[in-house]
Amino acid sequence: MFHLAVTTRPYRAAAKLAKLCAPIAMMLAATASHGQETIKIGGIFALSGPASFLGVPEERGFRMKIDEINKAGGLNGKKIEGIVYDTEGNTTKAAQQFRRLAESDNVVAIIGPSSSGESLTVGPIANELKVVSVTHAGTEKMTVPVTPWVFNTPPTDRVVAAHLLGIFKKRGITKIGLMSAADGFGQSGANVVKELAPQYGVQVSRHEEFNRQDADITAQVLRVKDSDAQAMLVWSAFPAPTIILKNAAAVGFKKPIYNSFAAASKDLIVQGGANAEGTYVSSMRLLAPETLAADDPMRPIVTKIYEDYKARYKEAPATFTAHSYDALLIIEAAAKKISGPITRQSLRDAMETVTVVGGNGIYRLSPKSHGPDPESRSMVLLVVKGGEWKVDE
Amino acid sequence: MSSAIDRRLTLLLLALLPVLAWSTDNNFHKSILVFGVVNAISAVGLCLMLGLAGQISLGQAAFFGIGAYVTGNLVTKLGVEPVLAIVAAALGAMVLGWAISRPLSRLHDHYLAMATLAFGTVMYIGFANARDWTGGLDPGMSVPKFTVFGHDTSSMNALFVVSWIALALAVFVANNIFGHRIGRTLRALKMSSPAAASVGIDVVQAKAFVFAIGALLTGLAGGLYAFVARSFNAGVFGVGYSIELLMMVVIGSLSRVSGAITGAFIITVLPILFDRFEDYRTLVFGVTMVLIMKFMPTGLVDGLFSLGARLLPSGRRE
């Protein structure tokens, strides 16, 4: 609107506004011109906002794998053009950007969004628009029940909960104090733990909630301490897990503390310091590839992701990198099975037939399974020993 | 400037929207328009509260959330006809707006801003934790397709028509308030509530009225949002949305309905255009907002009017 009014006379304000508009027009023109004979794959990640700790490593994994595929000649001889938009972790924005990729950019597949809430929003749209969608939700509701167009790469909270409860059973822990964040991740995780616990003979004798950003969680820690729980299970993203470690040390909580995969990051050691010593975490393998057993089937791919990432970004990857990396591994494997052109339909059909060993475990995809299952061996129990992660299974 | 120009501009904007909607086959572009219309309805509500009556509210997201959740629950749990559910939700938001204006009626300016901010925050925490009713932050709430008496009207075109009609209604209500006795009462309230009281205006009642109308329109927008988004979590109804609404009203024009609509579309569309700047997106958006506020402090619509007046040689000033 302000173009018209502004360009006739050089008012200072007008000139500034006009300058501002020029790059927009250029950008729009630039993006419209390129892109023949490529396969377009879209990515929507929470690159800013509260979920950016997920979105940023996912976007890096996405770019890294696309460049690698293109260097090797592309998918069936065609280069991939990756298009990424930011969702800010907002469900409304995620839905908008998803439609944009599907209808304006005409991509064959969309990878992301980063959080469970956003993924649940885009799921129905994917099925409505018939576009391949590989979401990064931690909740099993994405793929249970299976819907035709939605796949999911992260191990779900059910997989992680089953892993941890299995360990409790093995170690004779029958009563736990559950500490969960009062957000989507914590609410979903707590529900699954409570639902599965009886099957493993574990009783949740105390359940406390807190806000992820709370500066002090002593009150909840004390209530778990006063209960008959034999261990504490923390289900929250940072920074709460490190705060809990600090508070627990301060009040003399001596029982073991187990963490969900959201705390599987070197931040737990860096921020927790001495308090982190002896803490357990159910983690994806990418956190500490060098500690994996030599015969671990995921070890080669996990080591490759870890080293490629480190070479490119000069830091160790967050485990979430594997979510988008695996999504592209699956697409790559599916493309090899397609003889004709790669379309949304042919890609979807081929994806249901592949078995892929990825950073998050083994995917055995079929019309009945669109993501990792409890037999995928996605998780590994790590413990902090001497300021380092060690496998403890 | 006269309200007649504002009214003509508002009608022009209303007429322009269907033209835009039918000039594109792209459902993404249509969905942006629909979200713009929904936001515009909310913004018209806040425009009446803040622009006309000077009553700032940083808790509008709460009314938006009430609209969405009441609609969602009525449709999914009780099987109420969607249109009736939206109307009921808007009325529910109106009652809430009226009710909270009573304890807030002695507050003004910063204190009112703080109190409404607190109200919005409390309601957000409520939405996030009343999981039986809202689904909380995860998994959130899912709403079936929008139907009118059994006919499937969930396509983007149909949703556009429905939201457009709602916006036209909102504009009709707002224009009538602006132009009538109650509008003058509210304007007096904005200038000075003791002075308004001294000439026999029932200040408490006037404040309650404008809060109720603002909540009604924002609740109506929330009800429509439920069917446009189909699936949403409590995160949508945080303080962020209240601030976005405030930006829409301030950027467009505080004193005009057309400004609220313009602002709503700017705040809805601009961030999507700016995605092309990738890492610099937030910076560019922020700088744009600062520049508009710096050079057009009364809003874009007023700013363009005065710029136009300066550019026209004969000086046809309002």
C-alpha cells in the first residue's frame, strides 16, 4: 500500500520505507526464478521461540543431509531443493507454513514441525492435501492410529517410557516419584508413564508438576523425598532438569534420578556440574556415539551423523538432529525403490516398504507402522560418570 | 478526520477482501486471508475498547480462547450446530468481559493494562491446565469440520464467506457504536472519566458495555478460529496473541475501524512475506514496526491520509 503514496516525492520517511520494500520485491523475484528439474522437499521447524532448542538442530540435520544427497547426485538423478520456514513453535504458524509448502511451493514431502502440538495440528492437513509428512512429534498420537500420509521419526514418549520402566523393573524399583513439566511435553509424558507403569509393576507414588522455566523446584523435590519413592523420574526439557539436580543436592535427596530423553544433552553435564554425577538419562544414541558397543547396529550411522555435524557446525549435535536426518534417510531409501517419477503418491507408497537403520533406531515401515516402535532399539540408558556420558545397560 | 471517510474506507476494505479471495486458487493464500479476517474481527473489538473508549486490554487472548474452547466443547461434547455454538461462545465471552470489567472499572492506564495482562495470564494457565475441557498444551483440542445445517462448509472458500460475514457484522456494530450517542459517551470517557461522570455519564456502566462488546467480538473471532484451525493447543491463547492484537490496532490506526482491519492484515501477512529474510526476519519486522511508529505515530491509515494531504498540491485537507 505504501508504495503508491511514497515514491512520488523524496520525503525522508518515505525514502526509508521504500528502501525497506525493495529487498522484499527482490527476494520474491529471486525465489520464483530458480528450480526446474529439482525435487522440492520442505522443512518447517521452530527456528525461534521456546521450541528452538529442537528446531535449530533439526534444520541443520535437514540441510546437512540434503547437501550430502545432492553431492552424491541427488534422488534418482534429480537434485533436492530444500525450502525451510520457521514456525516459532506456534500451532497457527505451523499450519500456515505447512499449507504454504504444500500448495504454494508444491513440495513432494514436508519434514517437521518440531513439537508435538504443532505436529498434531499439521497431521490432518497432510491427509487432506495428500502430501507426505514426516513429523517430529514425541507423542504417539501422530502414528497411532496410522494415517496414510503422516510418518514420524522421533521415538515417541511411549517408547521412552517403556524403556525407562523396563529398567526400573530390572533394577527392582517398584515405587517412583514422577516430576513432570506443566507443558505439552511434560503432560503427554506423565500420562503415558502413568498408563504404562502397572504393566511393569511400578507404582507412581507421587506426581509433582512444575514450570519448565522455574528458578526453584525445591518444594516438589521435598515432596518426592518425603514419599516412599525409590527413585525420581524427571520428564521435562531444560532448564528444569538441572534446577532439580541442584535442588535435590541441596536438600540431600540421595536416591537415583532418572531423566527422559529431553534432558539428553551435554547441557545437563555442563550446567549441572558436580550435581549431575550419577544421574541417568534415557537417550538417543547420538549423544555419545563413542560409548556405544562395537556391535551396535546403529553405531556406524550415528558416528557418521555425529562427525559430519561436528565438521560442519563446529559443535556436537543435539540428538534431535537425527529426527530430520532420518526423515531424509527414509525418503532416500524410498526413492531408490521408485522407477518412475517421484511424486507424492509414489513416494508415500515406497516409504511404506522400506527398512532403514537411522540415528534414532531401526525403522521398519509398513502400512501398519509409520514410525519407530518399541523394538526399534531407539533408546539407550546413559549415566554421568566423571563428567562424561557412559552407557549403563 | 470525519468518520464518513473512515466508513467509506472500511466498506472499501470489506469489498476488496472477496475480490482478493477469488483472485487466487491457492488455498494457502486463502487461508492467510481467512486468518486475517478472523484477526480483524478481534482487532475491531479492541479498537472499540482502546481506540474509542481508551480502555486498554492486554487480556484479549482470554476472550479469544473462551470463544474457541466453548465452541469446541459445544460441538464435540454436545453436538451443537456449529453456527449456534459460535454465537453461544461469543455471548459467553461477552458475559465474561462484562463480569471482569466490574472489578477493573476503577483502574485506568498502566494499572488497567497490568490488571488485564494478569487476567490474560491467569486464563492462559487455566486453558493449559483444564485438560478435560481444553486438551491443555498437549494434545490440545480437535474440532470437526465446519458444517451449516449438515452441509459441509469446511472448504477455505466457505470459511472465508462465513468469516467475512462475521467481519461485516462486527463492522456494522462498530460503525453504529462510533456514530451514536454511546460512541460519544465512550469518547468522553477516553478524554477524562471524572469529567464524563460530572456530566451525568454512568462511567462504570459505559466501561462494562465496551468491555462486553470487545469481548463479544474477540470471542466471535475465537469461535471462527476453532473451525479454521481445526486443531489447536493452549499455546495459541497466550499473552503473545494479546500483544499482536494491540499491535494491529496501534499500527493501523487507533481511532478508526478501517485502521483495525488494515492493521490486522499487516500483522497477519507481513511476517509471512518477511520469511524470505530468513535469519533477519524478526529484525526486519521489528525495524518496520519502529519506522511506522516513528513516522506515523497515529497509525498507518492516518499517516497515509496526512501524507496524501501533503502531497496533493491544492491541499484538500480534512
